[in-house]
Amino acid sequence: MSWVGLIPLLPLLAALAIGLRMVTGSGRGEAGETATARIGVWAALGALLLLLLLDGVALVSGAPGTVTLGTWFESGAFTIPVGFTLDGLSLPVATLVALIAFLAQRFSVNYLHREPGFHRFFFGMSLFTGGMLLIVLSGNAVLAFAGWELAGVSSWMLIGYAYERPTATGNALRAFVTNRIGDAGFLFGIVLALLWLGSVEWGAMAERAPELGTLSAGVLALGFVIAALAKSAQVPFAPWVARALEGPTPSSAIFYGALMIHAGVYLLIRLQPVLEQSPAVMGLIAAVGLLTALYGWLSGLVQTDVKSSLMFATTTQVGLMVLACGLGWFTLAAWYLGLHAAWRAYQFLLSPSYLELTGAAPAVNPPSRSRGLYTAALQRFWLEAFTDWLLVRPTRALASDVNSFDQRVVSRLVGLPEGSAPGTTEVVRGHGAAGRLLQWSAGWLNAFERHLVFHGGGKLSRLLQRLGGYLLTVESLLERPVYLLLLIMATFAVIL
Amino acid sequence: MTAHAATQPVGDIRDRLRALVAHLEHVLPGQAPIRDFVHHNTLHGLQHLPFREALTEARRLTGARGYLPDETFRELYRRGRVTRADLEAAIAEQPDLDGDAELMAAGDGLVRRRDVIIAGLLHPFRPVTACQLNWQIEEQNALAACQPDLPPESRERLLAAARAHGVEDEAAAVRELWAACLETLGLTHASIHPEELIDLSPEEEAAMAAAPEEDEAAGEARSRVDRLVRKEAARLFESHFDRVGEELTLRGLLLALTGEDLMEELLPPLVRQLSAHLDQGLAGWHNPRRDQGFYAAWRASAHRDYAWLFRDRPEWRLQLERLPEDPAELIAQELRLLGLPEARWEGYLERLALELPGWSGMFLWRHNHPRYDGHDTPVEMVEYLAVRLVMERMFAQRICRHHWRIEASLPMLRWYFRRHPAELSVRHFLFNARLPEYLTTHAQRLVDESQHETAELMDEAWRPAAHLIWVWRQSPAADRPIGRSVFRSAWPLFRLAQHLGLCGAELRAAGPEGAAALLDSLDHLTEERAGWTWLSAYERHYRERIFTALIANHGRGPWAERRPLPEAQLVFCMDDREEGMRRHLEEINPALETLGAAGFFNIPMNWRGLDDDKALGLCPVVVTPVHEVRELPAEESDPAWRQHRERRDHRLRWRELLFRGTRRGMLPAAVLTAAAGVAAPLLLAGKVLLPGRFTAWADTLRRDFEGSVPTRLTLTADAEQAPPTPQRPQLGFTDDEQAERVGGFLRAIGLTDGFAPLVVMMGHGSHSQNNPHASAYSCGACSGRHGGPNARVFAAMANRPEVRERLAARGIVIPDSTRFVGATHDTCDDRVDWYDEAALPEPFRPALEKLSAELLEAGRRHARERSRRFASAPLKLPEPQAWRHVAARAADFSQARPELGHATNATAFIGRRSMSRGAFFDRRAFLISYDPTRDPDGSVLEATLLSAGPVGAGISLEYYFSSVDNDGYGCGTKVLHNVTGLLGVMEGAGSDLRTGLPRQMIEIHEPMRLLVVVEAATETLTRIYERQPPLQELVGNGWIRLAAKAPDAPRIHLFEPGQGWVLWQGGADGLPQVEHSADWFDGHRDALPPALIASAARTEGAG
């Protein structure tokens, strides 16, 4: 059964291959399209065939259950294995994921022909397919988290597909940042599971969950629930998904119509035994689901473009799934998840033909004649403005304060010149404490370099200069929030 | 626009707004909602201007380019699509370029202006920055070797000249040339790094600031710099504020001063309201005040919009409450608040509208077409402008308050910046010019800090920054754009001299005057002149080949006379895509005659097919039909008809329920989704993996389910009726009207005798999946719909004895041995369908079957010819596979290019088919039948030119503009498109509405103006031209090119606007001849020049 690992690995390897081809220049432009598309499509097809094989095995001799390939790492009492859960839930969902991912990529071969972002697109799609399969098949929370992150990153990449448009990049960043809140919840859940249950394996968690008290189970579940709600775009995280429609039609179809948005619901279903220990959390889930369904329904009615309208319809239906989970109807939610994903993928891919598919519109009875309610729906219940007001602005203010503290206090303490008054022997200038350090070392290197220059050997000095240039670039990249986030992610990955 | 402002500075605001709205029609895109997409001249509003001037004006207004970029033209030059001879001819055509002027002597020859211009067209001689020059010298060895893009002959010439002056090796020759460039221009080049300027000693600074008075003390120099900064700031101040209302709005001004674009914040809420107002049926819930107009609806909603609460803008609420009821009043109030002089109001509003051309244009279109398609929402352009103004000010307030703590009005901003000149200076250079990095960082930090500090404190920081920037700008590295400089003059001269093959000594000999003459010639070649010259040369290259082919083909094409009779006659649409189909058909059976005409066949009608819920106009958009023809079941009582209707209604209701029902609502939607979800994976797999077979299967299934019903037409109306009007169209045509329509058409195409036994009217259309721009692929003469019904109606009319009787009385005798048959050609999959074949009498059957088989074969060959242009089809595709390939494209919902539409259109022939039959025109020609021998007074030609001219020009110009600047005039890539309000497409979920053609439609287009060649005497054409202002506009202003081919001699005249007819001097030599089209196109992907086709020129049986 060790070949099970190939299922998520195939698309990830495809992503790696496409990425390498992009970097080395062998996969660029129109000439490279066929090879890139083949890599992506065949990898997805490979994963699908393996899954079908597995399904066959499961049908004949029963679902294999948990398969452990090895140990990821071990530390004291904690072991995190590389394992997969192959049960009646994960197998059908994974098959559906692979099928839709395969079809969407096949669709994109023609659809994206001659696009400058062709290779980028297939890279993102393959990465996503691998990530999504990891989420569904993983045997433990940590492996699922790895998939969770891969899906998030590829989603960010494809929302920003048309990166020459500021709206697209802004929205990509927004979606990414919103999802980080969910990720924090996920990590929180993992840590608590390790501390309280001693394991992050789904099976073990389910077994030991009843040992926990209601409160501990609730706190533990809450982390995962937040992650699920953010990924599945539930209130109050909902607005990010409406902004995610900047990418090409097929990526909108599989990310937000069909697959990624269901990842949260899937996580809830996976955690059923834990959630059931805490009626309060179940109540919370049900309430959020109901609210989201109402939010999506009313906002969806006023949408005037096809993609947004489909997006809010998806939000509504995913809200209903969450509601079902909250009410304890996990099986119903699981069934509906699969059916909804399939139909929505179809509907999204067909969205350009809405002019033909829907003729003259029959009159619909509006839910209300109230101008206030209409405005609220049109403004999407100000959810985004509200969360901005609640979170973004205070964070920005804090950042600004820290920045001036750094400039005015830390700099003085360290004894560096404040502000930008030009010094006479500066080679480079950095900002912030890290920058100062770099500046100091560059200054030192400069002296060293002069020494070298005066004593011949221009080659070495040029090398050093170039090195300094690289360091400066790295520094300036680190100052950008995106890279900071990537750094944080990398740190987490190392910690784990 | 300035004309407005000058003639009518003050007046009643309502009159002024009315005039403004009328004027806006000329500058905004005039595209209809997307279901009624029809090709038209993108610059229709500027058509009264000569082509070249219109492009310049449009560039000024919208910033969109009017010509292909120079790099694209250079690529075309490399591929041989433009030659040096073409460029020389294009330069010779422009007296203001003065190509023959002698600039300097070089060796034993002369350098003429023309040489410099051609060199400038073929190679970029761009100015460089200091860093780029350093890089060129240090990394690219620019001073040790010839330029890498130098053609070998120039290099040879340069080295030979250098040798003649005693310089032997290449490096020395190049160095010597660089020295000569600097010397003749009186410049010195010392490498300087911009950051060196940061550490200027007071002495250095003083030297820079006060070069002439060297003994001034440093302190005085500083205050001198201060004065200079102030003086400059005053100039900048004027330049910024004077542009408001002419080129800028408040948004533009704030963008120039803060780098912040308020449109980013404003667009989402605006687009939500706008598309909700214009929505044609996508949303399920609309603003309850929608029927009171946009302004009232917006205001009602804005009052209840609590966004201000979260954005800390309590002032919004107050402002919204104070808004007047009347939008015109509001506009006046807002513009007064803004503090804009009254004379500039129109200019400001025009700019405002042009900031979102797509939405503004659509709003204006709906304003001009009230009750369009039954939508009774009032759409008033003035209300749109009012809302735009209010929202702009509300969002500008945040920026103004944030940066300067003042109100968002021009007087306040003026007041502020008059007091803070240094800040203005820094902001100007930071956001509108390129500063070196160290200055950018510094200035940007000041801008950030200024939001937390008081203005007085900040002035202390702004002043030194302005000072630094000023000093940097005086340095050689900054390269002020006046006079000659190393980076702007010497470097381009250096490159130019190499391309001309001049050596240093020759340049020195020419002296400063010679160098100046070279550079001036280069400067004279502005972007506009270069574009125009390239375009002229490009068009000329193609034109020469077309003329050559027409001359070579003179006398070869059959059916100039119809003796003996052709086996059958087929009347196609004039569409360029039919050229290939006709050619193949003629190759298969030379005894067939094909004709072409605008594909509505002179039957302007509202058509209501059996399954349609309303009638749609099938005729050119400029015509409003007053007749309606309905398709009805042959027998109302036919049970098959009842079953068809019921099952079809059922099917549509279910489809509606699935696609719309799963989009709206909660629980019912969930039930529907779950039901649909069971089938979806299979459907999806079928559609994606086997598009052709799946769609064919689904179509068969649908047909079997619904069944087909024989139908009849409501063709004939009683003669005694009130004259029909567009509001009350008449059902059917009277006998007289029918005879008039049919007779007029037959006369126009010159088919008034020699009728073959079968005359086929071939309408056309296209079908594809998942394509919002579907109407752009169908018949342009039928308002972007299928022309099949017109063909069917025409044939039915022409077969009626009543009509034939009346025609005979008018001199057109159609013998009883002739039958008309209607058919339709699908340009996407090349299949042909027949109408009413069952009604065809038995004796005609065999002929129809033969013809049917020939059309099938022609379709296969045509599919193969078309496949050569599809990247996804293998290059040498055998016919059966090509036939399947095009069918699969039409059936494939992942295909963004089901067919290539009119992408190849370039020319139009009006005349007998004998003029062009027998030559290969690569599907690039509109073919319009006209017989000059049957039109002594030119009245038939006049009507043909008036109807076909604008259709052809509209198609050609729409493709032209969408190709030369797809971002500006086209609608970008289909991949991001999102259908909005059922009226257009956006990119993503909240952008401007995108108009024009998508990138996928124009990729292979060669943008040039339509070349119309008419088979007629120049005198006839001149008479028509003088009578017809629309033709004077199109031809005289150069929107299309007109040529006359003499009917009886191999002679062509080209019409040059301003000059008149010019005899074409070329000959017919060197045109290759092949047996079949396939011998010529096999193995080629790109556009092909004409060739003679032997098999199509023969007339079997005609002798």
C-alpha cells in the first residue's frame, strides 16, 4: 500500500517539473505549452487512476483504513507519522477531487492557449491538486496542514494571475491574509491535540476525544473550526472569496466553486468525534452556517455578474453544509459536499455561456421591498468594512507605531544616525534593526574591500560587491509584507 | 471639447449638459449590449476627421495607440511583410518628410533624409540614462565593437570608410566614431554615478547652483537654490492645476500629488450600483427605486449605506442628506464646490466619463436607446455623471484630509500648495518623474511622515529634500530635457551613424551642422509619423500583390457572360470567410457560378423562428425593419407540433431551473444542486474529453426528444393595409414588395438573365460553445445573427408565380426551369443545411443532390484550408481529420477560438466574380457581385457602395483598432471575462466594462485599412463619390482605400485622397500558378500572397 503516497505526490512532482522548466527557460512561451500541459494533465490523471484502483480494492476487500508509510519525526512522547486515512469518507472525496482537477486542467489546455501565464497557471493547478489530495487523504492533522498551506499558496498565485492589474494582486493578498487567520487556528488545534491527546492522527484523536472534558474538547475543536470557517469562507471570513474571482475561469471553478471552498467542511466532517464532545462548538458551527447561508442568499440575489452570483450561491450552499455539521448531520453534509462540488464545477466552467443558457429573465419576487435591506445586501452587509475596522486598521496603526519606535528609539540607542541625513562613508543604507545590522556589516565589508582594492585583485572586490547587492535585495524583499508572511510560514514549517 | 468651453462659457446648466451628452457620443465607445454586438468603426465618433488626424485625436483623448507598435512592424519587416521599397514609397508619399533632402556627404555618396528615416524605423535609437550608457560601455563593449543589431552591409561600409581614413581595426573605428559624435555635438562624457551626488560638498553644490558666478559664497548659493526651487514650484503648480478640466480630474490631480488612485476604492461600490441599474436580467433583486432613475436609486441606497461608520467618515452622512433632488442641480453644485471655473465644466465631465469608458459608453448607449429590448428602467446620462461627481469628491476627501487636513476642492489645494512650494516640488518629482532610488526612498518617507506631523514642522523637512532633488536634476546624470546631451543626442547619433555606415572622419567632415541635420531628421520621426509611415508601407506591400493578381487574372475568370448556362448559381454572403468556400466549390465543379452580396439578401425583416419567443431584426443595424416574417408549423393541428412545443418548454424550464435555480435561493437550490450533482461529473467528463462526439450525441438526443416539425412561413401580406411602421410591423410582404425586394437584389448582383436551373441563396452563421462574443462571429449584415432565414425567405419569394409575373413585367424573366433554394453555411464547422428541400419538385432533385455532394466536398477542403491557421491542428491535416477538427472546435466548450472570425479580412472586390475567380486570395476578400455592363448610369453601384461600404469598413476598422491596441480598444483576454448584467464582460468581479474584440479574435489579424477594388470606370465612381457624403467621409478621409479596376482592360487606378485617381504602374509578372488551392497553401501557417489557380479559371463546357 506504500504507493498510496504517490497519489498526492504525482501532482506535486508535476508542479516541481513545471516550475523547474519555467526557471530553466525550457518551458516558456507557446512552444513549451504542450509539454507543460501534458505534465499537469497526466499527473492529475495518474492520481485519478490510482485512486480508482484504490476504490476498486476498497469495494472488493473493504476500505484499507489507516496506512502508515513511515515516521515524519519523533520527539519524546510525540511521533508524527506520514500516514493516510483511506476510509469511506476520504476515498470518494479524493476521487472526486482528482476527477475535477483532471478535467479542469484538460479544459484549460485549450482555454489558456497563448496566455502569457500558461505555465504559471498549470504550476498553480498542479500544486493545488497535490495540496487538496493531501488534505483529503492525510492520516493526521500535520500532513493535512501541509496540504492546507499548498492549497492556500496556489490559490493566492492564481487570484493574482493577471498581476499587471492592481485589483487582482490586491485581492489575492487579501484572500491570502484572511486565510492566515484560519491557519493560525489550525496550528493552535494541532498544538493542543499534541499536548492533550498526545497524537495528531485522526483515528487516535477520535478515540481519545471522549477522555477530554467538554471545555477542553471545545477549545481544541475551536482552533480547527476557525481554520475550517476561514477556508470555507463562512461569516465573518466570507468576503475574501468574493474577491477571489480575478483569476482565469477554470481556476475560479475548481478553487472557489468546486474544491477548495469545501476543504473546511471536509475538515469538520473529519473531526466529527471531537466536535461532538462539545455542544457549544456545535452550536457555534450551526449558527455560523445559518448566518452564512442567509448572507450568501441575500447578497447573491443582488449580484449582477455571473461569477459573483455563482460565488454567493456557493457560499450559501457551503453555509448549509456547515449548518448540517453543526446539527450533527455529518453524513448528509458529506454527501451534499460531493454533489455540490461536481455541479458547481460544471456551472462555473460554463459561466461564459450564460447569455445563451438563460434566456429572458422571468420576474423574481424580491425577498423584500425594503431599501435598507437591499442596500445591506448590495454592500454585502458591510462585512468587509467591519472586519477592516476591527482588525486591519488597528494592525496598521500598530505597525506604524512600531516603525517609528524603531526609527526614533532603537536607532538612537544603537547609535545610528536617525532619518536619512546622508552620511559620508555609507555604502548601503537599510531601515529597521535588521537593516542597521546589514548596514554595519556592509560598512565593515567596505573597509575590507577598499583594502583589497588597494592591494590589487579587482575580481574579489567585484564579487563582494555583488554579494552586498544580493543581501540588499534580500533585505528589501523581507521588508515587504508578502515575504514576511512567507518567512513566517517557513518558520512554522521548520518548527513543525 | 475646448470649442465648447470657448463658445459657451456660461449658460443654463441643463442646456449645457444636454449638449455635452450629445457630444459624448463622439468620444465614448458606441458598443451595444453584447447580445447585439455588431462590428462598427471603433472611432465612429471621429469619422468626420481624416483617418490620421482621428487617430491623433483619439490618442490625445483616450491614450490608446493608433498604430501597431514599432517592434511589431519591425518583426513584420524581418518576415518580409514590409520591404525597404515599401518604406521608400511610403516616405515618398509624404512631402513633409522631405525624403530626398541631402543631409551630408559620406565618402563618394550622400546621406539623404530618407536613409535616416528608414534607419530610424528599422532600429530604435532611443536615448539612454546614465546608468544604461555605463552598462552599454562596460558590459556590452559598445565602444569596442559595432552595435549588435548592425546589418552586415552597414558594418562593411563603416569599416571600409574607416580604413579609407587610416583606421584599421573595428575597436578603433568605433571609438573614433564615438569621439566624433561627442565632438561634433560639443559634448564631453564623464561617467558619473547618481549616488555620488548625495554627498556634494558645499563647494560643488555652489558650483552647480551658480555656475556663472563662481565666487559666491556657499550660503548664498543655498538661498539661491531655494529661490530656484520656488520658481520651479510655481511653474509646476500652474501646470498641474491648469490641466484640471482639460486633461485631468480631481482623481488625476490627487494621483499626481500623492500616488494614490482613488479609483481603486471607488470602483467596487460604483460598479455594483451601475451594473445593478443597467442589469438586463441576471440579478434577482433590484433597487426598489430603480424605476425612478439611477440618481434616485443610488441616493436611496447611499442614505442607507453604513460604510461611513466603518471608514470613519461621519461627514458622508451629512453630505448625503444635503444632496439636491435634481441631478443637474447637483452637478452644478458639485462643480462649484470643486471650485472649477465654469468654462471648464464640460471638459471636466468629459474627462470624468472617459475614466471609465466602458461603463460610460454603455450608460450612454442605453440613454440613447430607451426601452431597449423591453427594459423600462430609465437611463439618463446626466444622472450617471452626477453620481460619478459626488462619489469622486467623497473619496477624494479622505485623501485630502489624510495628507493635508483640508477639504477636497481646487481652491483649498491651491491655497495649500502656494504656501508649501517645496512639498509640491518633492511630490511632483516623486510621483511624476523618475528619481534615483536614494531620492525616491527619502521622498517617500517624507510623504509617509507628513501624515502624522504638522505642515509647519514638515516644511523643515521638505525644503532640504526639494533642494537635493533640484541639485540632482542639475547634474549630468539627470539629463535635463533641453539642448543636446550625451545620453539623448550623442548616443542615438552614435548608433545612427553606425547604421548609416558612417565613420568618425566622415562625421567630423560634416561638422556640427551635419550632425544636427541627422539628429533633427531622427527627431522629426515622431511616434505618430513612424506609425503612419509603417502603416502606409505595410498596406502598400499587400496592395501591390493584390493588384498584381487582379491584373494577372484579367480575362481568365469565367462567367463574365453566361453562355452557356452555368450548372447552378450560388449566392453567398459577401463575408471574407466565404471566399475560401467559393473557391473550393469552383475548383470542384468549374461549371458552377458563385455570387456574393450582403447576407440579408435585401430582405430586412424581423424574424420569429418556430421556437423563438420574440422577433429579432435580421438586417444591417442601420436599417429598422418594418416587416415581420414568422415561421409556423405547417399544420397547427399536427400532434407532432404539440409534442414538440410541450417537450421543448419542459426542457427549457428544467434548464432554467437548474442553471438559475441553483444560483438563487437556499433549500430548493440545495435540492436541485444535489439532483444535478449526480449527473454533473459524467456531463463534465463527456464535454471535456470527447467534445465533438458528446455534443453530437446530446444534439441527437435533443432532436429525438423534441422531434422536428415541418414549417411554413408567413410570407405574404394583403396589399390593402396601412403602410407599416417599425412600431407596428407588417406580417409578411405584399406581392409588390416581394417583387421589388427580389428584383432589386437580382439587379444589384447582376443576375437578371442567364438563370441556371438551381439558384441557391446561401445565408451563413456560426455556432460555438461558451462564447459571450458569439454574435461577433455570425453574419455582420444580419446584426450578428444567422442569415439563413433571409436566404429561405428570399428563395420562397422568388419561387412564387405572382412575384415572377411582376418581375417579368420589369424585365427580369425567370424561366420556369429555374428554382430558388435557401441554405445556410456554418462558418465554424463548414456544414451546409438546406431549407424546404422537401418542397423542391422532382425534376430538380438530382441537381440538388449533386450540388449537395459538391458543397460537402468544398466544405471538407475549406476545413483543411482553415486548419492551417489553427495552432492546435497539425500542419498537414488530411481532409477527413480537418473536417472533424473544425466540427470538434465548434462543439468544444473549452475552446476560446472556435473559429477565427473575420481575422483575415483585408480587401473587398466589388465586381463580377470573373475579376477574382481563378486566383487564391487566402480568405481575405469580401466578394460583392456587381456587373458594370448592366449598370450604365452607376445607380446600382451607388446603392451597393452605400450598403456594403459601411459594413465592410465597420468590420475592418473594428479589427484594426482592437489589433493595434488591444488594451485600449479591445477587451483583453477571454480567460478573465465575466459576463455582467447580460450586457457585456468585465475582467474579474469589478472592473470597467470591456468593449471591442477579445485578444483571441485578433491574434492573427494584419491590421490595415480595407482595400476596396471596384470593377467600374473611374468616371462612374467619381460621379458617385461627388453625390454621396457618406462615401466622401469613408473614402475621402481615408478610412478605407478605394481602387477602380477597368471592366474591359487590365488597368487599375488607386484613389488618393486629395489627389484623385492615380494609375497603378505595376505589372502582372511573377505570379505563381498552381492547379489547386491546396498546392499553394499546403504546409504554410501564415498569411499567403495571391497565386493563380488553374482549376478554378476553367469553364467546363463553356469552351
